[in-house]
Amino acid sequence: MASTKNAENLTALYQELIHKILPYLPKEGRVYSQIEGLSFYRHDTPYYSLPCVQPLGIVVALQGRKEITLGDKPICYETGQVLFIGANLSGFAYIPECSSDKPFLGLALEFDFNQLAHLACELALNNQEINKETANPIFSVFNANKKLLEDLSRLVDTLQETGLTQPLASLIKHEIALRLFHAHPELVKLLKDGTTTHKILEVMAWIKQNPQEKNTLASLAERALMSASSFRQHFRMIAGISPMQFQKQIRLQQARMLILQEKYAIAEAANLVGYESISQFSREYKRFFGITAKKDRLERGNEGKSVPI
């Protein structure tokens, strides 16, 4: 009886969240909210994405089923489940079943690596279970609990708090991270300071924040305080690709966002993410996304803040 009641409560919370985000999703695509890192998804037709970099954070399936391939690893999650991604990983998304009557609906929340790592280190100091050396996957799927759904609902509510949205959202995001780590201490191990995984994730976060920097394998390895060969090996184990491939994908992803979301000129977007040659950018954009930047803009440019992924 208690489990039935709990399931009913969770269903009510999913429906409440759906009711709150639908006004921001008048059509298919991904909408970025005013809160940094918070976005909403809607798909009315089966969908296979372009290559994309899944950021460090969580994605919650509120309605429907979604499949993601990160590197060569397939992951599936559905209504009521949370996908936690502990790094910025390249992959593809596939939504096999959805319709205009029953679209796929999801919520994504990206975290700042440094803030999350600092919190993880604080928690690790007082938790012997966390400090045990065991292997942990860079991503995991688990069921959403009542507290997490309530916090996410409160986070969405702050979008209506004129003048208070950002400060309130920062507090609630911190609370969400605490609850995630408390309920799933294995996630803390991924971000513990001093581990090889932490060093790699720190470099990945730095690359994402500084896409315009001219990096080499040696300079990135030095940043991680590792030898070039060891750094490259561990980086590939985590990201599924080499450090330089990762940097290229981050640059292309961020350039695409600038072109489609912020309406930057193609050449300007390329320059901002570190490309000195527009012809090289154009070639790599088409090779990665399967479409030229110009055509991508023509097809997606009228969608405003809604960018399919």
C-alpha cells in the first residue's frame, strides 16, 4: 500500500513538472531557460540527433523513452529516470517513440565542474564509504526520488521570480547537487580531488570553458600533471576520443550554438571558438554535423531559442 501511494505521489510530481515546462515548449526542440544550465526538451516525432556533447549534469525523462550513445556505450532511460553524466561526453541521442499527442519531454540541468568538485570533496572528507577505492562509471541511470523532483519543480518556479531568478536558482542547484550526492555517494567518487579521473574531468571542463585556446597534447597533459602518454590513454578511456578530437568537437558544438542561438555570423562564431581559417571550420563543421553551417542556419535559424539536438 505504501509503495502504491509513493508511486502515485511521484506520478503527480512528474505531471506537475510537465505542466510547468510545457508553456516553454510550444514546438519540438530544446529550449534554454534564463537559468544557467537549465533547459527543456520536446520531441513529437521519432528523432535521431546530430553528434552532440552531453554536458556534466543530469537529464530527467518526464515523459517517454530516450536512448543515448556515449562513445560506444548505449544507455536507455525513460519516464521517472535520471541520467547523470559526470563529464562532457560526445554522443548521439535517439528517441524511438513519441507523437504530438504524447511527446517526449525532458529536463536537463548542467552543473559547473569546479563547484560540483568542491562539494564532492567536502562530502568525501566525512564519508568512509565514499573514500573506498572502487571503479565507477562516468555516467549512471537511477530513479528520480520525491525530493529531487520537488527541488526541480522549485527551480522551474524561480523563472517567474522577476529579479530573484538567478540567486534563488543558484541556491536550489546547490541543494539538488547535495541531494544527488547524498542519495548516490558513488557519484562523489568521480569528482574527488587527486584522482586520475578528477584530473581528466578538470581538463575537459577547462577545454569547454576555453575553446579558443591553442592547446597541444603536451600542454593539456601538463595541466593535468601527467605524462602525455598516460594523459592520452586515460582521457580516451573516459571520453571515448582523444583530447584533440574532444577539443575539436567542443569548438564545433559551441560554434553551432553561437550561430543558431545567438545569431552570430558564421565567420565570427568560428573565430570566437578558436578557428583561424573559415575554410577549415566549414570543412570540419560539415564532416561532424553532416551539413554545412550555412544550410544548418537556413534550416534551423527560424527556430529562435529552440535548437534541436
